[in-house]
Amino acid sequence: MTRSRFTLRARLTLVYGGLFLLAGLVLLGLTYWLVAEQLPENDQVFGKSFVSEGTPTSEEEPTVSHVETVVSDVWEEALSVLLAQGAIALAAVGALAVAIGWLLAGRMLAPLQRITDTAGRIAEAPAADRGLHERIRLDGPRDEVRELAETFNVMLERLDHSFDGQRRFIANASHELRTPLTLTRALLEVALHRPNASPEVRQLGETLLEVNARHERLIDGLLLLMRSDRELTERAYVDLADLAEHVAAQTDAAGRELTVEAGEAPTTGDPVLLERLVHNLVENAVRYNAEGGWVKVWTGVRGDRSVLEVSNTGPVVAAYETAALFEPFRRLGGERLATTPGTGLGLSIVRAVARAHGGEADAVPREGGGLTVTVALPLSSA
């Protein structure tokens, strides 16, 4: 249920207009009362002797009572005219005051609108690190609105430094960790290929290689997540149908039935990131599945969006748990065991890549188990 938007500008205008009309009504009533109080009595108009002793000199001349009646009617009519004309003038000036109040309220609230527009652009930016570079620039006196804008700028600057520092730390730490892991993998492979290596050493080496490979995938995932969360500088034409067929052809379904319904779904973006998006979805659908289950990949166009859908069988997922699956290092049920397959970054990378391309990713539980993950990207006409 949507509420009617009654803006601050409209409320201020109503306050200005209401106060003006109230003051006008009080002024009109006070004027009416003062004028009525200052009207002379009949004896002041005709004189006491004329009122008490005056008699008509002829039948054609008006009587005193008749003159008094005429004078009273004139005063009453004058007061009525004063009240009616004053009300009309008050209504006209009140309408003008409301119009002027509307213009003044808009002018006074213009800096607040600029703050709102800037905050909206930052919130809607596909790359947060890019949007936080924007600042609010206000001229004029140093009043409360300008202080608000400067405080908002200080907050944006601190957030910008914080996000940049976080991304630099992840990038540097990932690159620094990659070198020792590569060296460790090389040493383990050399040890496993020695002719005199015992079965225990070979088994230990294979286990360590698997752990090392898991750490390498984790670091690669962190680097990709950091890269996909930034604004795209170059875009190319990509058909999601081609990516879906290519990824499905190179995926080991591990005994699951993998089907692809590839309809044309053109978009623009980074082909490498979009291929990784499709790969993560298909890989997750195969990995978190039931024995003898199936995986279905569908691409097509819905409205002004190119859509990729990946459905699978698998464990039952509660509707309230689907949002958490897109968070880094979150898995179904919250498991974070070393024996759990994957790094917990698959769907996080999917959503980050989708948002970097101006799209969105969402998941819906299937009846009987499994998920349907939908990625909607802007449709390209190229």
C-alpha cells in the first residue's frame, strides 16, 4: 500500500497560507468591530432637540423616525459592504500569498533537494566506490542547511577512505598470499612425484594439495569479488545464451542431468565477469544437488531484461534463508566447516557482477527442494 506523498514544500506552503489567512480574518474582524464601535448614535447625528422636539413642517417632509431608519440602514449596508469586500480582498491576497509561499518554500528547500539528489545518485550507483567520490556543493550563507551538507560531505569522505582502504587491503593481502600458496603447491607436487615417497607421504601430500587448492580458490574469489564490485569501464556485446552453452559443455555434471534451453539474451558488459557469473551458478547448482538430480539452465528475454535462470533439485531451502546465501562466506544452514565444498563466495560474486552490470540476482526456493536463481541484466539492442 503506497502512501500519498505530501511534500515538505506543500506543508510549508499550507502553513504560510494558513497563518496569513488566519491573521487576515483576525484583522478583518477587528476592523469590522472598530468601525461598528465608532459609528455615531442618532442623537449625535440629528441633535438632541431635533430628536425630542422635531416635528415635520409638512406632510411631504420625512419624519425623524424615518430619517433615523434610513441612516441605520446606510450604516448597516456600509458595514456589510466592508465585510464582503474585505473577505473578497482577503481571499485574493491569500491566494497570492499561497503562490508566493510556494515559490519561497521551493527556493528555501532547493539545497535540501540537492542533498537528496546527491544521496540518491550515490545509493543507486552500481559501484559504491565510484559513487562515494561525489560531493555536495552548496553556495550561500553558512546556515543549518549548509552545515548539513558539509557534515554529509565529511561522512562521504570517511566512507570513501574506508571502502578504498578495505579494497586495497583485500587486493594486497590476496596477492601476497598467492605467492606462498603457489610455492607450497610446487613443493607438494615435487614431493609427491619422488620415486621413494611412501604411501603415507603421498596421501598426506594429496590432502595438503586439496587444502592448498581450496585456499587458492578462496583468494581468487576474493580478487574477483573486489573486481566485480567496481564500475565497468569497458563493455562489449555478450549473449547469455552463448555463455550458458559454453559453460554447460565444460561442466562435469557429476551424474546429474544438465539441460540447457538457450534463447537469445543479449546484453553488454565484461565477458569474463559474465562467464564467471554463469559458471558459478551452474557449478553451485551441480554441487549442492541431490543424487540423481537435475540442473536446468534457461536464457531468454523478459520485457526489457535479458534473463538467465538456473534451477536444480537439492535440499529444501526456507524462503527466509535465500537472502543470506548471497552474502560472502554464507552457506545453507550457516555451515563454515573445512570439509564443506566451495568457498562461500559463489553467489556473492554472482550478485556483485550482476549489480556492476546494472542488473540484479535473486533466488527462490523450489517446492520439494532446490533453488531457482534468476539473473536479470539490461537488454542490449546491438
